[in-house]
Amino acid sequence: MAIEIIQGFIAPGESMSAVMDCRSGEIVRLTMPPDWTNAALTFQISSDDNGYNDVFDHQGHELKVVVVAGAAVIVPADYLAAAAFIKFRSGTRDQPVAQPAHRDFAIAIRVPDTVVP
């Protein structure tokens, strides 16, 4: 399998990122910006890039990742498998945390190898 890198960002003064298209494969790693203002990372996902939903587990808990500025976060298998399109949120649904400056992210996607006949 090959790895593809998808770029994303949160604009200054915002808590929600721009949309990142993850349809090419499985999300395996998130890379946090080095100047991240301390906040958990939560998500909104969509199947078609039209309607977005906050991500919760089967017990009604918001899917939340504790992150470290400038660090990589390994994503467990199937953790975000339902995400065709994804947005990152700084903070939680009930307590978003605006980032004071532009914040760049990277998502590593495991993509199937291309088979040449």
C-alpha cells in the first residue's frame, strides 16, 4: 500500500477546518501543526460533501482525540473509516476552541497500490 498526504487547515479565528477529501483510502495518521493552541480534536464527516455530522461512538460519546502540538497521531484501524470527507474541529461540539492563527494539518491516507496489467 502507498501513502497519500492530504493537506487541510483551520483559518484564523475559526475552530472548524476546511473540508479534506479522504475518499482515496483509509486514514492512518494525522499530523498536528507545531503552533496548535491546546484543544482536543473532534470531527465532522460526510459521505457526499453536502451534509456534515459530528462524530459520536455507539455509546453516545463524541469522538475526541487528545493531541500534542507538532506531533503525529496514529489513527487506529476503522477509527475514522466512515470518513469520505472530513473536517477537524478544535475543541468539542459544545466547547469549540478558536485557533488564533492559520493552522495547517496533514492527513496520511493508505491507498491501494495500482496494479498495472
